[in-house]
Amino acid sequence: MDRTSKIFLAGHRGLAGSAILRRLQSEGFKNIVVRTSVELDLRDYSKVLSFFQEEQFEYVFLAAAKVGGIVANNDYPADFIRDNLLIQTNVIDSSYRTGVKKLLFLGSTCIYPKLAPQPMKEEYLLTGELEATNEPYAIAKIAGVKMCQSYNRQYGTKFISVMPTNLYGPNDNYDLQHSHVLPALIRKFHEAKSNGAEFVEIWGTGTPRREFLHSDDLADACVYLMNTYEDNEIVNIGVGEDISIRELADKIKEVVGYEGRIQYDTSKPDGTPRKLVDVTRLTRLGWKASITLEEGLTATYQWFLNNELQLRKVVTI
């Protein structure tokens, strides 16, 4: 890519997409095209294809997706598989039909088997059963990966797929029912501190281990790979270290300044026991994460505080 390349960033208001947009803008890219879901429904093939035919993009970052935590995936499984399949299919096929030079598809580490060996290597894909709580979403993402690889094989396209680990950062979803664990914990501890609550309740046992990548690090990796990587194999994006939910809760409690206690509801599901990605391939390609979890949590909580009034308008507490 050069600074004048015409780029379509799908999903620019989400956690990953907004970070990619900030990164591109900071590097001086001037020809970035974005559309809200109201302006362009990516689930509508005819509209997407017409849009691509009119704009003639050179590069595409496909960060648009329907995402959510355990509750959202359990409550809306049909929405998760349908919407993501439609979005991916329409953008990938339209990119091929209009001669896009290169596309980067953002998948998810939930594509790997529930009990995959840790850390999870890229070759573990399709070697075991998926985690039941997010299977529809994972299957959709696997289909996106295979679609990119198949188009590369049949049509000679350059569509690459990256698998980011659990993300956090600005523009995350802080809805207590439908968010992922880290933003949900930030909101829970913040509300408990504000209300003087004696304890914060957390789902599960606190023993599952997760890896957390700041969205700005993800954006840096995506731009780096868009410029340097052309192989057909998927690439994990992560930090190469994990932490238990209990340890994460303790860190967030400290960052927020909450002085009450933590109570675990062991009747609720834990989800996958451990999710840590092997980042050997990414490291060999020349990239490594630079934002520590402590730095990232502090910055993310500050962003939350700065945007709390706006968040109250769109989030049900």
C-alpha cells in the first residue's frame, strides 16, 4: 500500500476496525473509504457488489462482523452464523469481481478446537470439536478463512486471513449482557465502585486462562501484514502470554480502584478452559506486540471514563 491507495475498511466503528482506521490515518493514508451499516448493508450482495464496482478499491480490510460474548452467542446463534456468512461472502466475492489487489480478513481464535493443545498453532484448525457456546460464530469465521484460501487457489487472488486473540481497547462493547469478559469486568468494577457495592459477581470459577491483545497492537499487525504477507496460510495475532480470569479481575479491580470483594458464581459456564495462541509464525514474519496488559488496561479504563456519558446512552446497565 502507498499513501494514495484506495482502501475500503469494513467495520470501521467496531473495536478492531476503529483501531485500524486510527492506524492508517496516523500513517498518512488519505484515501480510506468507510460506510456505516445504515449507509451500506454488507449483508445485501447486490448493494455490496454495486458499491465495489463504483468505487474500484485497491485494498480491503474486512473487520466487519457480528460479535459478542457467551450470552450473546447463546441467545442469537442464527444471527451470528447468518450475518457473518453474508458479510464475508459479499465482501470477499465483490473484492474478487472488482479486481481488489489484496484483502485482509479478520477471523478469530475461536475457530480452533475447544481442547486444542496450548498454545494453539495455525495447523490445529479443524482438528477437533469447537466450543459449543460460540460454534455458529466460529463456523462462519472458518468459512471465511476457507473462502479466502479457495479464491486464492482458484482465481489467484491475494486474500490473507489473520486470527486475533481476545481484543480490548477503545470503542469496545460494554453491555453487561452481550460484551466480552474484559470490557464487562471494567464496567462491573466501575459500577460497583460508583455505587459502593460490597462485592462484584463474576461468572464461572475464574480459572479459565485467556490472552488479551490491545486493539492498537492488532491494527499495527494488520497494516504490517497487509504490506508484507502474501501466503495462503492463516496467521495468529497475539501476545504469546495468557492470564487467568481471576488474575485479570484482580488487575482490573486495582486499575479501577474498587475496594470491595470479588464473588464467583460457579453455576455459570466458564467457556473454553484456555485460549493462548502460538505466535511463532507472526514473530518470524517480523512483528511482535508492544503494549503490556497493565498499560492497556489503564488506557482503556481512561477511555471508558472519558466516554461514560455517551456509553450510558447506548448501553443498558
